[in-house]
Amino acid sequence: MDWKSQLKNMIREPSGLLKYINLTKEELAQIDKASSIFPMGITPYYASLMDKNNPECPIRKQGIPSLAELVTAPGEMTDPLGEELDSPVPGLTRRYPDRALLLVTNSCFTYCRHCNRRRKVGDPVKAITPDSLNRGIDYIRNNSQIRDVLLSGGDPFFLSTKKLDSILKELFEIPHVKIVRIGTRVPVVLPQRIDDELVDMLKKYRSLWINTHFNHPKEITSESKKALAMLADAGIPLGNQTVLLKGVNDCPQILKELFYELTENRVRPYYLFQCDQAKGISHFRTPVSRGIEIMESLIGHISGFAVPVFAVDPPGGAGKIRLSPNYFLSSSPEAVVLRNYEGVITRYTEAPHVENNCPGGCAICGEPPKSGRKGAHSGVGRLLSDNTEKAADLIPENLERSFRRK
Ligand SMILES: *Cc1c(COP(=O)(O)O)cnc(C)c1O
Ligand code: SF4
């Protein structure tokens, strides 16, 4: 239950897994081979959530190295988001005018097998030096457009509470820095790290947001609930960023459950990320259409604030691009045609000051003069034509909602 001993007993060798799960000698050798590219590191707590016998366990898949990591699929790269391209000083990426991403450590308590920053995470040679951290903070100080600083890594809570306190203090002393966000997986892999000392330090800073990284409902345990409650009770707004991972959470039912449970624990689902084109993680990637299909099953079906934004961060540095199923079907100057989550096709009528440029009376449609333009008489086009007769909506048969109506 004590995070320091969790850290001391972090599982770094394949044989260390045997205390928690059953593995054959062959499997152990494979893990050894795969972890040579990206280190293995798992807290005893996170390992204790693993299914002893089922290799399909979502916790196992996220924590245990697999031979599939040795594969590089077409288009995969070491720096899939081009973070180094938009890096004016080492360890800082500025992609947007008003915010900057600052890496404060490259260590984590558990190395996620799907990590998109695996090129530099967990490698002692690429550790963040005090000098590069100072240069990053200086850059922020010298660029007054930056109002929002994202601390990431690695896991910022890997730093000592004292060290993190000094970074936060320095950042908040910069007049134009209004918000600092911390991205952390600690509530998932080592909730014990959220102790009174840490919370007391964090709550001194009024505009601090925390984004965590839950991917599966199995990760929400009594320990993680307690950690989240401590942060929420301290008044810290909590968000969550989920990565869509094949064989782990690429299912509407699993994600619905996850987002329900997060909101119950006062965490707002923020992003659902398409898995990045990072080298060695193609086995985790789903087609983009899977994400759209999942969003289709969430939007409208569950509380609006339980639905994250689905985003793809393509290579080259374009940044996050939001994707959604289409709800906008068509439009004319008089109306837009929309469809809702149930498939109901409906109309929103524009304000009446739109000029109608049809004089009427044309021989082809036979409308009387000056009656205004008439459009199609059936289908979606009927909703666009300017008749306001009732029952214009196109409603699917067997619409569940109509059975609930009196
Ligand atoms: C994700 C990200 C941000 C923050 O983006 P939001 O959409 O504001 O959450 C900022 N900088 C970089 C480099 C990022 O990758
Ligand atoms: S916690 Fe974040 S940085 Fe660390 S291994 Fe996981 S995804 Fe990568």
C-alpha cells in the first residue's frame, strides 16, 4: 500500500511476473526479447490486477512486452507526432500558439506497451536534465502567448513532490501562465502515489488541471477510486484521455462502462485517441472507422459529459484532429437537415429573412406564382423545401423512443 515500496519492487524482469501470473518458459523468453527495445516496468499493484491465466487480459496486454513490438508496419515512425519538429528547445513542444507541452521526466511507474513516446521514455540516456528543464521554463517565460502549460513525460508524478512543487511554483510565477495541466497515469498504475503530502502540495495551485489515462473499467479499483476522490476533494478538475487499443478496449460496451465509471468518480472523459503510428505498436491499432463506430454508439446514448472527443493525431505535426459521425445531412437557405443519434432525420428552419430567388409560376414545377420555392416532395429533400407541414420528420420504424411515448 506504500508507493515507495511499490517503486522499489517494480517488476523489471520477466521472472518477476511469475508471482502474479502463469507464464511458460517460452513466454518469458519472448518477453525478455521484446523488452530489449522498450523496457518493461510494472508496479506490483498493476500486476495484481492481471488475470492469472488469460493472456487476453487487458491489463496484461498493456503491461507485458510482446513480440509484436518488434514489427514495424508501413508508415510507423519513432516520433509519430513530429514532437521533435516543433520543439524550439529540447523537451518542449509548441504546436499551438497558446499552449506548450513540457516534458519533466522520462520515467514512469509502469511502461505502457502502447506508449507513443517510447523513443525517449524509460531510457536513462534520454533523461530530462535540469538544464533542459530550465531552458524549457525559460522558453515559456519568454513567450507571453503561452497561457496553458502541459506537464508530461514520462509521468510528472514520478518526480518527488518537492521537485514538482518547485516546477509548478516557477511556472505559476510567470504572469502569462494561467493554467498548468498534469498528464499522469498514476491513478491507474500506482494510486498510492496520490498521498496527503502530494495533494496538499497540488491544492495550493488554483488553476491546475489533471488528466489521467484510464483505458479499461478493470483499472477502476477501490484504490484508484480513493486516489481520484482525494484529488477531486482538493478541488482539482479531473479529465481522462483514453487510447483506443485493439483487443483492450475497442468495444462500445467496454468504453461505455469505462466512461460511466469515470464520471461517477468525478473524472470527465476528455479525449479518446486513435492509436498513433508509433514504431512497434501496430498490433494495438484499430481502423479509424472503429472509433467512429464507437462514437456513434456513445453520442446521445449516454450523458453528454461522459462522451469524450475522438481525435486522431496524424504524423507530421498537424496536431489533434477531432472526428465524429456526421449529424449534418443537408441544407438550403431556409433549412438544415440533421439526423439525431436514433436515426431520426429532422429539420431546423432558418430565420425568415432569407431571400427566395424563385419567382414561381414556372412551367416545369407548376407552382403558382410567388408561392416561394418548392423543393423535392419526398426524401431528405422534402425537409429542405419550405413547407412547414407537420410530420415532416423521417422517423425509423421501431424507434425505441416512440414506444416510451404516451
Ligand atoms: C495534445 C497537445 C496539446 C494540448 O491540446 P488540447 O487539445 O488543448 O488538449 C498541446 N500541445 C501538444 C504538443 C499536444 O500534443
Ligand atoms: S505513462 Fe504515458 S509516458 Fe509513461 S509509458 Fe505510459 S503512455 Fe508512455
